[in-house]
Amino acid sequence: MLNSDGSTTKLPHLRPRFLSHGTVECHDIDVARKFYTEFLGLEVRQTSSRSLMLRLNSTTTIASVETSGKTSAGIYSHFGLDFENRDDVDAAYLIACAEKDAYGIKKITRPVEQHGTYSFYVIDADSNWWEILTNPPGGYSYVFELNETDAKWRDQQQGRARRAEWERLEEMP
């Protein structure tokens, strides 16, 4: 395939229609469902005696499967939940701290500026990581507007600059 810059790209071997889902593990489906619905605010459907499907304002879903084995997701295996602004993230942090014991939350990090966003992480009862963060509308989809070789892609300031521009536009009458 010929690209606009004259280079060529090899066609993919597989041609899926779209990215449909990811998976998290849980140890007690009822406890997990309560966390997903009451705490995270996700839409949930039970699809079997040991599985749930989760989504939030999207066609992409997360499958949650009950397992008896040890779960071992780490910080880089997390799902992000986007909020409009810092105040919303701070409010979510206070709620998370207040509700930690009620939902079996193992850890809550403090909100910080990182990778162009303002965020904190929650580790649920099953050791799954959830990032609560600010992002412009469309989340990280802006990265697909940049070339992979573009220095902006690797520049941690890129996300901050996009968020600042988004916030500036939001404040305009």
C-alpha cells in the first residue's frame, strides 16, 4: 500500500472490524459487580454464572471473568475512566477514599500530573488497576492524528498542551 509520503506499508494479515473488548479477572462476581456498578458507574450485564460484560458510553466492552487463580494485573494493565476536569478527578479521589473499605479497594494513589493528564489509580479487590483521569473529549484518540515518527508523539508535554487548549476553548463564551 502506498502512503501519502511515498513510503509503503505492508497490509495487515488480519483484518478485524474493530477492537471490541478487553478482560479483567475477579474472584467473586457479586462483589465485582457491586464495584463496577455502584463505584465505577459502569453498565453491567451478567453473561454467565461467572462472567460479566461492562461498558460506559462506548461499544468497547470489558469482560470480567471469575477465576479461582491469583490475579496479577499491574499498573500498565489498567483501564482509564475519563473525567472532564481536575475538580471532577479530585471529587472522585475523595469519594474513593471515603468508600475504600465498602468496596474492598486495596490502594488509591494520590492525584498527580502525569503523561499529559491529571490522574490517580485505584486497585480494586481483585488487583485490577483503574485510572481516573482528565482528558479532552475523545481521550487519547488525538495520538492517531500524529505521525508515529513525530517527536510530539513522544513528548510528554503534548497531552498537557492539548488539554490546556481544550480547557481554554471550554472557557470561551
